[in-house]
Amino acid sequence: MPSLIERQVLRARNGFAYLAGTNRPAIAQTPKDTVWRRDKAELWRYRREDAPVSVKQPILICHSLVSRSYVLDLQPNNSMIRYLLGEGFDVFLLDWGVADAVEAQNTLEDYVDDYIPEAIEATMLESGAEELNLIGYCFGGVLTLLLMAGHQDELPVRNLVTLATPADYARMGFMSQMFAGGRLDPDDVIDETGLVSASRMDEGFQALKPTDQLVQQVNLFQNLWNDQFVEGFVAMNQWARDQVPFPGAAFRQTVQILIRDNALMKGVIPFGRGEVRLKDITVPYLNVFAEQDGIVPAASSEPITNLVGSEDASELRLQSGHVGFVAGRQAAKVARPQIADWIRRHSDEL
């Protein structure tokens, strides 16, 4: 560890760089190819550098609609994508891009019944596999649950994993409570383009933990001498404030079906022209959630394990916050190894 004087010098250097905005680290550095696209959505296949593929079924990650996917490939030494590649998986990611007025009328059905099945088909064609492992991150997990509840028999999905996925919206705190019946209506936050803007999304997430920025700045100051800490802090802070617009039509459904009706907790969700049932999900299932998650509380995610119909349904409870699934010390030591181990045990080796 540097001496006190050395740390003061490093703190001054890093502090000036941080305030000037000149120390932004490179993010999302793992090489990839776009193998399918539809509108703004793109399917990426990550290139393999050293480790050969050793697991027969590839992994397809369905990212959230409300954040940037580079959190899964934040930095070369802090990347869920790189870890999975190193463990012998063929890794694909479905990225939704940045919605604009063209996507404003997209419904949950558009994503669940059209986009994701097409991306799965493209993954099968590109990989040559007969089945895949499907991972849903945050709201992407909600989409994968709806997908499997309505289409499991039609899809070549071997296993399902959800990360930080909300189910009980009554336990989601402020962001759900403000849209409860008699309070805000969806159209109060949907702008003239038909979207919930990125700035509105950011305001909502910041309101969940109003003192969080102060705590983060204190932690930064205490560790300002540590180049690696500062680099990771800047990368994560950039992602946390880098929201994307949410399509208005899907947002209206989210408020009515998921928040006000709390339909996931009922296990029967009105969807499309009928309804889908979580008990119709019978593939092996892993539910991953975090005790200190201030965005998707553990109490909201925990019930999913018993809501699905899978005989092989288990959970991984992390002692971390929302990003502890994919980045940071807890991700490196616990989340990534245990998630990869579960998928490997439920897949076939080549």
C-alpha cells in the first residue's frame, strides 16, 4: 500500500482527473459481432479468444429494457461476459438499443412474442446448437418469464435463469407506489414522442435512494488514491446514470398489469389475447437476487422460485446490491462462479 504522502499525491491527481472528466475508462471491450437485428434490437455473439467452447448449449442473455447492457461487460477485469466465455460458454446477448418514437407503440407482446423468439432462432442458426440457456437480467427477466409461460413448448430453451427480476411489485417501493391506483398515471410521465424519457427514468431511479450519491462520493474520496477503485467507480457510476427511454405502450402495460394488478404474484397474467401462467414454466430454473438490492428488493424477487412450475427450481441469494450480480467483488467471488456452475451442471459438455 502507498505511504500517506504517496496516497495524498494520488488522491490529488485522480481527483483533478475525476472533476475534469478526463479519466473515463474504456467499457464494453469484449469483441463481438452483430448476428441479427430488428429495428433497434441487435443480437451480439461474443468472440472467443483463448478458451474453447466446452458446453454444448450456448447462453443467450436477454437484457433489460430500462438500462444499457454494457454493465454485463463493464471492464476487461470486471465482466460477466468475459467470465462466461472463459468458462467455455458460447455467449450471445440481446441488446434493445435506444428506443425512439418508432418504438413508442411497442407492447410487451411485441418483445415477448416476436423479438425474443426471433433472437432465439438466430442464436440457434448461428451456434448450430439444438438448445440454449436463457438468462434474463432485471426487466429482461420479466420478459423471459412471460416468454416461457406462453411459449415454452415452442422454444428450444434448456434452462432459465433470472437475475434481479421483480415479481411482487407491491414490494418494489417508491417507483411502484407512485403509480398505484389513484396516484400518477402512465401518461403523466410519457412525453410527446410516446416514450418515458431517459431523464425521467433516471429521476425515478435516483429517488429510490436519495442519499446514495452522497455515500458514493464519500467512498470515492476515501479511495481516491486507488487507481483501480476510481476506474471501477467511474465506470459503474456512468452506467448507473446512463438510462434509456422506455416505450410508452409497454410502460402503460407495466403499470396496469404488473404494478396495479400485481399479476405476476397471482401467477396468471393477462397477455395477448388470453393469459399465461407461470406454472407452465417447467424447465430447470435458477432465481438470483440480492439482499441489499435497492432497485429490485429481494422480497420482490424471492417469490418467483415458487411461482414457476419447475420441479428443479432453486435460488441464489447474494449479499450484495443490484450490480452485485454482474460487476464488483461479490460478482467475481460468488455470483458469476455459482451461476456458471449451475448452468454447466444443467447443460451438456462437448
